[in-house]
Amino acid sequence: MSFNKNSIEAFDDGLFIPEVGPWAENKYEVLHHYNHMFSTGMKNRFQNRVYIDLFSSAGIAKIRDSNRFVLTSSLIALNLPDPYDQYIYCDIDEKCISALSQRVKKHFPNTNANYIVGDCNERVKEILSLLPKPSRSNKVLTFCVVDPYNLGINFETMKVLNVYRVDFLVLLSWMDANRNEFRYVEYDNDRIDNFLGDKEWRDRWLKLKKDKYDFRKFLAEEYVQRMMTLGYPKTAMNSLFPIRSTDKKLFLYHLAFFSKSEKGYDFWNKARLGGPKQTSLNFED
């Protein structure tokens, strides 16, 4: 069996397959649309188009409480009419990397792929070393997907990768933020310190909290501000893509896109057109 390039539908191939909530399908559809536009639209402008997946998982997921299977970010980026020139996959779970590498070898045998087992925050310099060096005769453009289950991506990791021209798509996990705010505000907890690359955020938050400001909105604004220090425009704040659960309609996370090119935002805005008809700054629930 092979995968349909116009769909994210997959199948059980006997290898390790994690489960995801049904709302993840919306996220993968958006990624599918964006990758198609990005990889094809940039193929004649850059000699090297590189795809990085910092939380690559296994490439296929089972939709919880169903018999349905979907491609996840790592294989969506391969199942394209115009694939990237190089792929770099990282995941802390060896089972995921093993299953992913076997799938790539079977279904996309000519792929230039590198696999790293470990925490992307600890292995980021190794990831950076795998990127081709840009030059006048070798233009390089990288698309990096950051799809953790929590706020587990360090700003320092983004900063290291920003040495070269990189567009980022980052999942901002508000479910994690809401559940654990009481832990994260403690001065001996460094989760958000690392996420924002800033230890002074608590002072700003405690002032806003008195006025019943939304913690998720605060973190989104803070994160965009931090990315602006790397040269990315504030445009990201107005193009956040919201994902809600399919059963309880709870607000789970935002997908945040960061590019230094207007063309990147043009692709991203077209990709997210099929999303929920709500404003991107709606932090209700």
C-alpha cells in the first residue's frame, strides 16, 4: 500500500503507532496544505529546501476511539509532489524514531533523511550541524515544525536554529499552561523560563493577573515578543491558528507561524483558511 499525496489518510502497517485526539486531524490538515504550497512554491528559488521536525513522533497516528489512521507531521512533509531536499527528524522516544525510519525507508526509499534520538533542546547543535551551509550558489531555506505535547520547547533552541534562514511552525500548548500555571509561577520551576528564554516574566504576569488577564494570551504575546528579538515580525500574533477539542469544544492550543518573508505568511494564511471561523485571539474557555 502507498499513501495518497492529496490526503493525510494512513493505515496500520504493523509498526508502532501512537494515539492522538481527534482534534489533531485539523492540525495535520493545515500542515498538509502548507507543506504542499511551501515545498512546491520554493523549489525553483532555493537549491536546498530542508525540513526539520523537532518532535517527529512515528509518522502515523491512530485517532483515539476510532479505527482511523492519519499521517503526522513527519510523513506529511514527505508525501508531497515536490519533496524537500533534506529531512532532519528528532524525537526523544526511540520507538517513534525506529518506526519512522522504517516507514521512510519503505515508502520513500530515496530520501535524504537524518534521525536523532533525544531531547531536541539538548541535541540542537547536532541538528544545526546537519543543515547545509548557505552560499551565493547554494541558497537554503528551512521549514521547522515544533509540535510538542507541552511547553517543552526552549527559546534557546529556536535561537540556535535561527542562525540560518528558518520558518517555524510552533504548537503553543495552552492546555499545559492552564493545568500547570500554579506550578510554573513558582520560582524553582524553570519550564516557562526556558520556554520564553526569560526569567523576569513572573513580575509582568503577576501585575496583569490582578486585572484578570488571560494566562494563555499573556504567554502568546510574550512568545511573539521573544521571537521578534530574532527578527521575526509581529505578524505572527495576528495569524495564530486555534485548535479546539472536537467533543467538549475546549480551547487546546494555537499554531504559531514565524517567517521573515511575506511569501511565507501568504502560504500560511492560505493553509489555515479551512480552520474554525473564529478570531485567532479568542482565548475563551
